[in-house]
Amino acid sequence: MFFEFGIKDIVDIVLVALMLFYIYRLMKESRSLNVFMGILIFVVLWLVVSQVLEMKLLGSIMDKLVSVGVIGLIILFQEDIRKFLYNLGAHQRMRTLRRLFSSGDKRHDKEHLKQIIMPIVMSCLSMSKKKVGALIVIQRATPLDDIVATGERIDSAISQRLIENLFFKNSPLHDGAMVIAHDRIRAAGCILPVSHDLNIPKELGLRHRAALGITHESDCIAIVVSEETGGISVAIRSEFQLRLTAEKLESILTQEMA
């Protein structure tokens, strides 16, 4: 028995251990740890009953529960599964590989990127001082056509004055989100999915929940200007960065959009 245990078996055990650890961490973050532990206990009991004790009747019942339970788990943890698959595909290294294989004048790219970022940063700074609420979503790899369809299409060049006018308190579009895609303002007054994460601080309002909600479903960047405090926040990959200065916002956008 021991002579048949090779390197492939060691790799197999390590991979299973890593998978269980990642699932454990994911369930802990999503406040579903008790459910995960219950599933783990059931699987251990199932293996003991069917494989070790060889109880055929009880084992067959548990086999049926396992086969049906897989579908139930997919339905129950669909948001966590979506987040897992997104983290698997939208990792930072994927963007690094794309930059390695991309061609063109890097200096021109930096200047073009600055022309896009600076109007956003300056408008957020201005609205922050005036305590004007704003929610700006910047599309990256994941298309946001379904979100754009919920608002008013604009298709305009990115302009500080236009951004501030759209979020002006008397503007009919100031309550919704602005979507920026392909270096243009695509739409305003858009409706975003709201996150129901219980870990969000209570002082953060509906704009922040909407910003976090859209980052659950895509790889976009969501910028929020608080109407109550004037604070600037950014949601990326289902995580918030709060109380940002204009310089920090510019640094984050430059890093994430490069």
C-alpha cells in the first residue's frame, strides 16, 4: 500500500487541501461558515457510512441526498460561486499578460489615460467640496450593456463640466449611476444591483451599496461621492477604499485602468 503512494498522490492531497481552504475562506467572508461546516460534517458521515461501515440502506439514502444536494448548493451559493469564478478569471496577472503582448507607444497610452482620468478626478473633487452625491461606474473587461440600457444614453466625450452637470442636484439624472465605457460617457441615470452584504458599515448609504453590488457582478470600477459627508470612495473587486484624496483616487485609477 505504501509503495503505491507516489508524488501524484501528494499533489492530489495538496490540491484538495488548498481547495478546501479556499472554500473555507470564501464561506467565512460571506458569513456562511456554519453552513460550510455542516456540509463538511455531512460529507464525512456519508463517507464513513458508505465506505467504512458499508451500511447499504443508509448509504443509498445519503447517496440520493448528495446527488440532489449539489443542485441545491449551486442555488444556495450562486453569488459566492459567481464571485469565485470572477476572482479566478479577472486576476491582476491577466491584465499583466495583456500588457506584455500589447503593442503601441506607451507614452501615448499614458497621455491618453491621463486625459480620461483627470476629468473624473477633478469632477469628484469638485463635487466632494460641494457635497454633491455621485456614482460613476467605469467599465473594464466585462460589458455593462444591460446596465446602460436602464439609463439615458449619452455617448459623449468625458468632460468635467458634463459630469458635474449630470450629478447636479436639480438634474433629473443625478440619482442614478453614470457609466463610462470605451473612453466615453455612455449613459447616466442607470440602475445598479444593490449589495445586501451585512458587513457594509451602516453609515454608508444606498450609493455605496449599489457601487459594491455592481463590483460583485463585473470587474468594473465604481466611484462614489457621498452626499452627506462629501467623502470619495472606490469599490473594486467587491472591496471598498474609503475617504480618498484626489491624489489617491488618481493613483488608483491609473493603476487599475493601465
